[in-house]
Amino acid sequence: MSDWSWDYNPSAEYLTSGLPPGVVAEVERLATELAALGHEATRPRGHEATKVGRPFDREGGLRQFDIMNSRGFISFLPVPRHRCVYVCGITWYG
């Protein structure tokens, strides 16, 4: 079990307004998985959540991850100090 969590930033209402329920469910499922990767930070391998998604050439900072077969993507920020993955943006092409 991960001691990391995830949250929407700025808010769930702002980021998910107008999105289909299935997309919101997929975003929340991925955020849960990303928080579970954050748990790896307690091991010597490093902060796994800071390496997932784009950009591929560096770790840390704002990351992006495709959702629903590239029909959109999420932008997220893993913050090891807070032990939290923040979902900062959702782009849905429909």
C-alpha cells in the first residue's frame, strides 16, 4: 500500500467539468497508479512517479501521460516532498 496520495490541482470541479464520466474514471484510475509508483521513492531506486510519461529525456517537473488510446492526455506533477501526485490538467479530444 502506498503512503502517497493524489489530488486535483486546482480542483476536481474545474478540471473535470464537461468530461464524460468514463474519462474522469480513467483519470482517477491512472492517478491512483501514479501515486502507487510514488511509493517507490522510499527505495534507493528513486522517485518512479517523476519518470513516467513525457518528457522522456528528463525526470521531474510537469509530466504528461496519454489516456484512452491517445484520445487525450493528463498533465500531472509528482511532488516527493508532499508525497502526492497532482493532476493539473486534462485534455480530451473526444
